[in-house]
Amino acid sequence: MRLPVLRLIAFRELRDLLRDRRSVLLLLVTPVVLYPFLGLATFAMAKLAAEQKFLVGIVGKDRLPPTPLLTQDDQFVEEKRPADRAEGPVGDDAQWELPPIRVVEVSDDPDADLRDKKVDVLLKVPEGFAAEVAAGRKPKVIIEHRDGDEKSKLASRRLRSIVLAWKDRILQERFTKAGLPTDYDQVFDLIDPITSKPKLKQAADAIRDGLSRALPFLLMMWLLAGAIQPAVDLTAGEKERGTMETLLISPADRSEIVYGKFFAVTVFSFGSVVWNVIWLTAACTVVEFVLGYPIINKPGLIGCVVLGFPLAMLFSAICLSLGVFARSTKEGQYYLVPLILVAMPLALWSMMPGKELDFGNALIPVTGAMLMQQKLLAVSADPIPWGMFGPVLGSLCVCVVAALYTAVRQFRREDVLFREVGGDKGGKLFRLFS
Amino acid sequence: MIEVEGLTKSFPGGEKPAVDDVWFKVQPGEVFGLLGPNGAGKTTTLRMLCTVLTPTAGYATIAGFDVATQGDKVREHVGFLSANTGVYDRMTALEMVEYYGRLYGLSGGHLRDRLDTLFHTLQMDSFRHILGGKLSTGMKQKVSIARALIHDPPVLIFDEPTNGLDVLVQRAVVQSIAALRGQGKTILYSTHIMTEVTKLCDRVAIMAHGRIVACGTLNELRTQYGQDDLEEIFFGLVS
């Protein structure tokens, strides 16, 4: 194999791919538009949500006990609840700006007020509520919202947390009157590292954990998308356009042609992933700036992307060996769909809860690499299983070599390269797909 | 020189060989016509000579190199052009011909000189920087001719190179091939257009059902079959 010939073919193919507007639009321009758009959309939604004003109608406001106060003028008397009882974003984080919530007067038909959106949520206080509470009984307070109305649901959730906080204050008052400590009902202190974190940190950690599972899957899909289209274009597409035969008649050896195309497809596939990751990281950085906490493990992400390279090689080699079998671009796309169907279960297997990277899983192509990527991205006390790199990379290398060997063999087969001149081989099943 | 002895090609599952025991020789400075209807086995024969298909039996050499065992040497010494060979849509005419020049091992000043000569001779200067996808059919065929000639091969194989071209471009292609004969090239020309055969070919082989059914100069064929009209001879042999 001659390196200058291989390089010549590889760079020509790569330049050809970069001049293909469809591929460039799909793989390079999409992330440039998509991620900023998603970031802006998230911002806009957060801003809109923050600017929402919730209107609460209280039915039987005069039935509320004089102390502790639930409302003062048209405002709720909000107070921080113990973190272990937190059930909503009630001012336990200075950075969390809650949308304003206001009490408005209701008409004689409060249900109609709710229906007509004069109020977003109703708080119904029953007759004799104050007396019942004072007597130590458990009267029922009802919150009502409009079904299917997002704003009403948010208002209901917000009101619920305010009412629960107020309920705690009533309880504390009761304990004080009985000469008991205000935390009398707390039989022990529960230290939960998740709920003891500020709400924003909890949200950031949840996003980070989700990303560490989902990102390897996203990377795999980007790698596949980045390999399929170029591989079809450089194999079936070339056959369709009549340039494949020209190339076969040139002094380039079949293996040089395959390796040249393989290099181009791999670089394109991996390049599209790097490009996507750059824009995704930029979007994550903006989110981190808003939340004030990291949502992505950047060194892990770099490792994760690097581990994507052998996956790009694997997908490129498989796509080339399948793509060359097709006579047209359309047919090539049909042949490559099953590759997605094979890769998806392997990817989803790695995402199953409790699935760990062990020697057996490390040997499964795609699954092993994705489990390793998850390990690299995760922020946990577990050390990264560096010893598993060998089996993961070894398994991928064996698959890449096998796929490349198959691709070269395909490029040497007359019945594959010139399917139109071959005999009626393969019987009915073959004819069905040809 | 091209030497073909008993060349045969069978495809798996095929009832009969696509090419069956074909013999001929083409000398330098000669245009040898391979005449036959569609499906006669012309393209398969030419593909075997260009090493993209492997013969099932028989023997063939191009410029002294065996097509079965010295494929790389054969490909270095042959220029191939057919109606089906395309040009890259996303490469300019110059880029494409230059790319093939480099594949054939040309570089530097030698490659530049060859490019300038070919673009000038084939009157391609006006579209050298236009992408293949935007070229007309005639322009594309000129690019293909330049691509086949860039390494100045001693043997040229043309497989119905004027198929689908308009009369003006057909004429230009035929004239280019006639000029190449004057340069001492060995030319194998496959076609089913009689006028091209009479204008270009020194000798002709008529193929039908994978076999050569007649071979000789035009005059020899006319004498042998007692017909002046080549088309009548052709129909008589292939029908």
C-alpha cells in the first residue's frame, strides 16, 4: 500500500464531502443553529416563567385563624420550610427568584372565576376552619386548579408549598403553646446530601447525571449520522455517478481506495461529533452560568469524545462495506438502516439502570465503549476503571479490522462492484432486495 | 499493443459465458473496432482488459503486461473511456484531471505541462474552473477524455464514447481519437455506430452473443460477405 496514493484519495474524498451542501448543512450547520436556538428557547422559557404572576382566590378568607398569618394585605406570608420537608422551590435558595403570587378577591361564584381565568388557583377554606384547628382537629383545605392549564398547575404547585409552610407554622405554634420545642415532631435529623443541597445545585446535578447517561448515546447517534451519509455517497453514490469505475481503472489498488475512503468517512464522522460537542458545550456553559453550578464534566467529556474515534472508525468501515454493495444512493440508505437497528440495542443495553462496566460488557462493541464513556462523564467516588480501556479498545480494534477487511473484500468482488452484469445469484430473497 | 487469446468470462448463475473464447490483436497506430449490439459482451471484454473484471479463462496482455497477474502495470499503461464513466460533480474540470494525473504518478512541472497541453488541445480552457456538476454533457466527455489521456498511455480503450452525445460533440470526440491514432497509440474502440467504424477503424471485430463472429479490415469483410454496406454485413451476422 502506497501512502501518497492513500493520502491523495483520502483528501479528495474529504474535500468532496465538504463540498456536498446536503452533508454540510445536515452535520455542520445544524448544530450551529440548533444549540443556540435551544439555549435561547430555554432562556426565553425561564424568563417567561419568572415573569408569570399567579393570582390566588381564597374562598373563606375570613375563616383563617388570626395567627400564624397566611396572608397580609394581598401577599402571602412566605417562610422557609425545613429542607427535609421541601416539596417545591420555596425560597430556600437566594438565587432562585420565584414568580410573584398575589391574592385577589373572588366573586360570589369562585368556580366561575377560576374557569374564566380571573384567578389561576383557588384555595377553599371550610366553615369553622379556625375553630377546628384550635380544637386540634383536621379540617380539609382544598386547592383547585384548571385541568390542562400549565399556568394554573404551576400556581397550584406554588400555593401548595406556601400552604404546607404555613401548616408547619401552625404546628410550631401548637407545640409552643403545649410547652414543647418547635421541632417536637422531628424524631431525628435526616441528612440527605441530595436534598440538603441548594435547589439549583440539585437541578444542576440532575442535569449532569442525565447528561452522563445520555451524552454517549447522543455521541453514538452523531457518529452514525456522520458516517452513513458520506459512506453512501462515496460508494453507492460513486457507482451511480459512474466515477467508481474510473477510479477502479486507475493505478490505485483496491485497498488504497478503501482506506482512502475510510479515512475520509472517519474524519467526517468524528469531525461532526467534535463540532456538535463544541456547540453543546457552549450551550451547557451558558446553562452553567445561569444555574451557577457545573452541569458537565469537561475533562470527562474530552475523554468521551476521544473514545468516540474508534467508534467512528468502526461505523465508517461497516458503512463502507455495506454501502459498496448498493447500486444507488437510495439503495445504500436502505442497506444502512439495519446498522442503526443493531447499534441502538447495544447502546440502550449500556444505558440500562445498574449496568456496570465489567470485562464481559467491555468486550461488546459499542456497549463497552459507551459504558466507559459514562464512567468518564460521571462524577462519582468510584475510580475510573482504567484497566477496562484495554478490553474496550481491543474489542473495537478487532471489529474495525474485521469491518475493514470485509470492506476491502467487497471492493475486490466483481459481483458487488458490477452487480448489473452478474448472474441471477442468491435466489428469490436476493431478487426481492435487488 | 493489445493481445487477446481465448478470453472468456462467465458470471456465477449465468446460463452462457458473457464473453466466449475471444481472440484479437491490436497494433500500435491502429484503431481496432469492436462492433456489436447491446449485450454482445463488448463492455465485459473491455472491463477485463482494464483489469476491473478477472477473466474466467484465456489470456490477454496490454503493452506486454498480463491483465490477470499484472493489473497495476496494465492500469498504468491504459487509458479508458466509456459513456458511463462520470466526472465528479464537486470537482472542477482542472481538479479532476489533475487528481487523476497525480494518481498516475505525475507531479510538478510535468503534470502542469500535460494539463496545459490537454486543456489547450481539447479546447477546455474556458471551463477548467467550472464544477463537474455544472458542465454540459459534451464538456464532461471532454474532461473524461483528458482524464484518460493525462498519463499519455500507449493503449487507449474507448467503450461507446459517443453514446448520448450530440452530433457536434460526437464529431469532436471522433476527431480527437483520429488524432491519437496519428500519435502511434494502440486504440480499441467499441461501438455500434457504423459511421464511426467506417471513419475511424482500421480493422473491425463483430461480436454477438459473447463471441467474435467476424474479424478483418473493412474491405476484407466486404469481400468475405459480398456486401458493400457494413450495416448489412453487421445485421446479417448478429441476427
